[in-house]
Amino acid sequence: MELAKKHDALVIANFEVATYLSWKGLNTHGMSIGGAYEFDFGKVKMIQAFHGTGMMTENNEIIYGGMPAGILFMAEGKTVYHAGDTGLFSDMKLIGERHPIDLAFLPIGDNFTMGPEDAALAAEFLNAKEVVPIHFNTFPPIKQNPHAFVKMLKKNKGTVLEAGESIEL
Amino acid sequence: MELAKKHDALVIANFEVATYLSWKGLNTHGMSIGGAYEFDFGKVKMIQAFHGTGMMTENNEIIYGGMPAGILFMAEGKTVYHAGDTGLFSDMKLIGERHPIDLAFLPIGDNFTMGPEDAALAAEFLNAKEVVPIHFNTFPPIKQNPHAFVKMLKKNKGTVLEAGESIEL
Amino acid sequence: MELAKKHDALVIANFEVATYLSWKGLNTHGMSIGGAYEFDFGKVKMIQAFHGTGMMTENNEIIYGGMPAGILFMAEGKTVYHAGDTGLFSDMKLIGERHPIDLAFLPIGDNFTMGPEDAALAAEFLNAKEVVPIHFNTFPPIKQNPHAFVKMLKKNKGTVLEAGESIEL
């Protein structure tokens, strides 16, 4: 939020989070599942995910954060899918058919999201050209070996990114 | 709410919204996803949808409005589906197989819901005899041409309704 | 909660409910949809469900209870699925393929969850060896005949459990 304020950045989020952040003075664009919008920098489509969205406050309150979402980002002829935190779901097949995916970021941490086996199946469902594992090793219950995950991929290229590394499409 | 109180109408909603409105003195019947109930005027079945349900208060609070839903309404031998606000999902095929649909109201606005292309696919998934586009043109981010949408339908009759118009099944 | 405190039991729940209960002093393990975790007593995997999760307080407040969930429980070579409260969804096929199910607890009450017909289809989707109907007859809108449900099952063994009865796998 500090960063967004400093740079007067446009924050794109689901309607609930966008509204919440607009109350805090941020510049937001609210969307919801299945909706796409053409921005200056490319097109964003919000995709369903299966996960909780509670925002915990310092006063021990749970604020409802709207429907969980992943993001499709389309720009310069490429399509990137960030699954967000989610379990595996079959409509990943539909998403891959409707929007051929060049790069997918998929959670592999287990416990809170898909584990490596479900994520490998997700990669197959999505038919993504390249897959980068995310959401693991940040604390004990989601300890995983991303290199083992990449070896499980049959039809997708897998790439492990270290913090600070980038990828070119 | 004023109307419902004035006419002592029965408000059918998901459990959370029904409970919330009962606190305000309304006469409600709570349901949830997948559940059907036979009322005097016909049968209602609550269908999953993918959308946020936050109810924003004047005090900048977000009240959780339960799981998003569409509605199947069955009466006089006809079945009407109102998808609510939602993204496209493959179980629309299952819904159409379980409950042959005479008329479907589908959002086409994009940004917050399906856009025209996904909605045309939804109509095909549902195998609905007739489709009426909804949830568009009420404010700038969801500007759409409903007549262009109707032309995209391959196997479904499409009908654009103006405010105040009605349709006979 | 009294019982959990008395026995210092570990409460496994989605992240939101686990956090809420930890504020009340309980010992919790939070998870979310699609995530699995190996506990001392067996493995638990959290499965999507379609249902509301509002927790109603005595002060007429609705607390968001996270994403609705069912549970897969794997121990001693057996797999048990408790669907929770949910409507029918096609990914039950995927769950049954990924995790062959020995015993499934399925709601049949209708109104708030699947009714008997959708639950019979769920049993088929899951390809569960044995099915026990739950979530019915506890109050008027969900009155059902569990024995009639069991007769609807084509490929699954159905067992009606009375309160206090148990089943051996």
C-alpha cells in the first residue's frame, strides 16, 4: 500500500479488495471472476480460484476479501497465467483452450494450495508452454523441492526462479 | 427492502443474506448452493456462481454475503435460469443436462462478469433454448452491444430486452 | 470449542476458521482448498465445496468463514471423503480419479445442499465404494428419506447410519 500510494499506481483487484483499498486512498480498478478489461499496458482477465480470502486485522477481525482469483495477463502477443493460491480444478482445461498460455505460475506448496502432484496435473490441464512453481518453502508446512516438481512435468517446460531472477518470453 | 416490507414479500436468498435481512425484519427463506425447494409459486434451485458477494456499508465495512449464486426457477413446465453475476464455468453443461433450460439470463458486461464471447459459450454449455443478455451498459467499464452478442449465438435463440419489456415462454 | 479446550485437541480447519479459533485459545492447524498435510493420525486433504460459510454472532454480525470445504481423510490404506455441505459439482469425478474413495459422506437434505438425486449422481461421479447420507431430517426444510436415497444408488453400496452407530472399513 505504501508503494502504491508513493507511485500513485493503479491497483487492480477484485471488487471487494479494490473498494477496501479505495477507502484507504488508493487508486483502484475493481473486477470480478470471468471479467476482462483492456488496460493501457495489456489485458487482464480474472479467473476463478479455490482458496480463502480473509484479511486478518490487528484487532482480531476477519474482513471478507471477495471471491478468490487468479489472473490472466495478455500483452505483446503473450499470455501469462498466475493461478494465485488455489487447489486444482478441471476448468483449467477450459482456460487453456480459450487462452493458449505461454507461461503459468502455479503454487506447489501443499497444505494451503495444490501440492506438486496436483500442480503437475494443472500444468497438463492448462497446456502451458512453460511453468514456474510458486508458493513454497516460505514456512515449514509448505516445504517442497521445486526441482523435483519440474521433473514431474511431462509436456510443459519447467523453470525454477530464484528470488530476483526474471524470465523472458 | 422497502418493497419487501410493504408487501410482506417472502425474500429467498442464500443463508447469509436471508439471515441478514431477517435481522432487518424481513420474511425470508434461506437456501444454499445445490439446494432446491418447492414453493407455492414454483421450485427454486440455487446454482453455484463465481463472483464476490461483499455488501458495502455506509461505514466502510464489508459484510460477507455468502456464496455467490445463480437461480433455476421451475414453474408451469418451464425452466428459467438466471446466472446472476458470474464467470463462465464448465458445470453449466451439467446444469443444462440435469435441467433442460427454456430461458437463460446471462451477463455479458465483462470486467465484473463474463463478456460476450464467454457468454456465447455459456449459452452453448447450457443448451438453453433462448438467451437474454443482462448486466451491461449500466456504467462505462461494462459497455457492450447486446445485438452483437445475440448474433454470436449459434444454437440458441437470442432476445434483447429493453427496460420494461417482457418475454413469454 | 469446550471439548477442544478440555482435551487440548488439534483443530484442523480452513485458514480463516483456524485463525478465528486460535484467537479463542485453541490449538489449530490451518489449511486451504487443494492442500494436503500428513498428520500423526493420517493425511488430510481439503477439497472445494459450494456453500456459504458465514458464522453468525449473537450481536447480529456475519463473520466470513473462508472458502467452503470438504475433507479427504487417508489412513491405514483407506480413504474417506466427507463432502461437507455442498451442491453437486463435476470435479467430484476428478477427486474420485485422483483418490479412490472407500467411503463417502454426502449431504442429501436439499434446500441448503444437494438433494437425493444430485447426491446419487455425486456418488457415481466419485465412484465411492460405500456412501452414507448426511445432513437431513434435522429440521423441516431438509426432510428426506435416507432409505429411498440408498435405493437410488446404482454402483455404490449405500448405508444409513443412525445416531451413535458406526461403520467399519
